[in-house]
Amino acid sequence: MIVCKFGGTSVQDAEAVRRVAGIIKARLKDKPVVVASAMGKTTNGLLQAAETAARGKRQEALDLLGKIRERHYRETQKLLAGSAQEAVLEALGTHFKELATLLKGLAILGELTPRSMDAVASFGERFSTLILTEVLRAGGIAAELMDARQCIITDDNFTRAAPLFDLTDAAVREHLLPSIKAGRVPVLQGFIGSTRNGITTTIGRGGSDYSASLVGAALDAYDIQIWTDVDGIMTTDPRMVPEARRVKVISFDEAAELAYFGARVLHPATIVPAVRKKIPVHVLNSYKPEQEGTLITDEARPCENPVKAIAYKKGITIVNITSTRMLMAYGFLRKIFETFELHKTSVDVVSTSEVSVSLTLDDISKLWDVVTELRKISEVNVDGGKAIVCCVGDNLRNIPGLAHLVFTAVQDVNVHMISQGASAINISFVIDEDRLPHAVRSLHDVFFQKLDPNIFE
Ligand code: ASP
Ligand code: MG
């Protein structure tokens, strides 16, 4: 059994959906379970409509919804004919009516709770899988539309709910196994789930990858395929460095570091369930299905290159916190991290000295609350417009003098913070954002001059 997950760009229009049907058809002997995202940009559109409604702009919100509806109707009409088309248009129509009612409610309430955001956002995946299932059937595949909300059971931390693994494992098996055993192809929505009480949740933006690996782990799949619109994991972002090459094989640990540090290919949590069951994950390009993509696996393969890939994250803010006389030594770090926790602000890179702590944030929506609190016990200054650069490779553990190589490559760039992860497979550092392209290119030149043909293409 395998899980095939298709991202937003892989189902963005009729042509893309047809390609997906071809990919599934070619894998029927592997007993695929299909997980799909919303058609590209739909989730953003839905959330925008919800926000507009909650600001009281009822008609504007309904117009935004109208655009989303037109698009789904149009692509359905291109994909399906006759009674299949009618059935899908009717089901879509019912969904859109319900959504319009929801938006009107938000306009009256004038407020948008995380719970309502999830209720609205969940429709994107429900639309796309509805269409996809019918297209698969029209192509002679015994597809069956499932409701991911009965399978992915989460806590009630709406908009980024955490899956409850045991309940999810059991629910996935209960709902999907009969369908698979009967020779059908279950199709379910990525990104969405529900609480134990059946309230719709979402597991965080870009979470469909995570859904796919939760399903794969629950079913003991032998392969989890993440179909996207790029060739796989690359040595770095090809938009920044055109010479970037595909990484053919990478370890779970390396892939996890890359995902956390901004390689946009995989949702960071995707790896967790796969690691638990040691299931290989393939990142594949749905626009070039014949290519081999990137294999993420448990077994470390020897590689001549010290660095496997360079990731980066823009829009980073550094917060420097210097302890005042009042609060030295113990309790200081705890207080700092408690403050961040209280304001649900997560921290990426941390470096400390005797009297100060520097840390980086990418979400600064609560920054001023945090700073106000911290200023009661310390001096705080905030420095925006930064970027994190992160070099990842299993080999970094063993190679002496690597830091020297890294920082020689960027010697003309001002480095604000440095951190070598506890896993010792990454070196990350923080620079001014405007120096980012230069830094990444220089590093890429140094580390990917020669390529180990077993690992890179
Ligand atoms: N549709 C959701 C999003 O845009 C989930 C996903 O694409 O993975 O965030
Ligand atoms: Mg995605």
C-alpha cells in the first residue's frame, strides 16, 4: 500500500487533475491511498473571504467566494461530462451554499475565531477531493471519497491542531482498510481533521503533507509519495541559484532540518510519522511523473559532499535580551522562554552568553507583547530584516574545519548569530536579508563544486 499526496499546484486546474489521474492509474497495483490539498490558492482565498466577512464587508466576502465557486465549476466542467458533471456541480453547489451562510454569519458576528477559520478553510480540500474522486471514477478507477475528519483526530488548538496519534491510527484503519481491501482507492482531504467531538480542525498551513504521512504510518504503507511541482529536494532554492541540483537521497534527519529551516518542499512535521514507522518518503514532481525525485530514508548513505543542501528563511527578526543586575543566573532563561510560550511565539535560533540571549523569530505578530513583558526584567532590543541560512548534512558531524569553510565562504557578510544544532548536522547563521542571495550563492559555489553522483543529479 502506498500514499500519494498531491499538493495545491498538482490539482490547480483541469489539466493538473488529469495528470494526477494518470499518476494514480499507473500505480494501482501498489494499492494507492490518495490525499489531496485544495486547488492552489483556494485556502488563502477562503480565509480572505472569511476575514472580509468578519470586517462586516458582507457583499465583498460573497464576491470573493463567487470567484472561488466559478473556478471550481469551470474546472469541473472541463473535466467531467454528463451525469458525473451534474452530480459534482450539485454537491459543490450545496457546499458553496453552506459556505455563503457561514460567511453571512461571520458578517453579522463581526468576529472570526480560529474555530470558524477552520470551518471555512476546510472547504478547499473538500472541493478538490470531490472533483478528483469523480475524475478518477470517470477514468475507470474505483475511487471512493472519504472524510478526513473521521480519520485525523486532533486536539482543539484550531488552525494548528495537533493530531492525536493513537486515535488517528485507529480511525484511519477503521475507515480506510475496508475500502482498500475491497479494491477501492480511498481519496481524502489533506490538512483537515476533527476533534474527538467532531468539530472541524486544520493541522496548520501546508499540513496536507503531514496528513499523508499520518495516514501512511497508520496503514503501514511502504511508500509515502509527496507529489509537488518541483523536482524534489534541491541543493538550494533554484530561484536563487540556478545551478542548484536535485538531491537524490537524503536522511530523515537532514530532511527535517531543511524543512524547519525554510526549504518549502515539505511540511516540517511530515517526517515524524514516517520516522516512527521507518517508511520512505518520496518527493516527486507531478508535472514530470517519470522523474525519480528525492528519496527520504532512514538509512544513511555515504556521501562525498559534506553539505547536502542549503536552506534559508527570510523575514527573520532578532531579539537581543540582556539581563540587568536584578536577574542574573538562574531563572532568567526560564522567564524568557515562558514569556515566548505565553504569547505562543516560537523561536528558531538561540545563542547565549553569560549575560545575554539572542534569539530569532519569524512570527512577530505578538512581538510587542513579548518585548513589553521582557523589558520588566531585562534590556531588550529588536533587529528586523534578517535571514537565517542553514547548511545541512549528516557528514557535518565528522568533518573537522567545516565551520571554517562555511564562514570563509561568507567572509564578506556580517554574521549576527551562529548556531550549530544539537544534532550536529546543521550549521545555521543569521545575516542581513539583503545579503542573502550573495551568501547562498557563495556557499553553493564552495560546497557543490564537485558532486557525489550517488547522491546528487
Ligand atoms: N490547503 C492548505 C494550505 O494551503 C494545506 C496544504 O496545501 O497542504 O495551507
Ligand atoms: Mg503544500
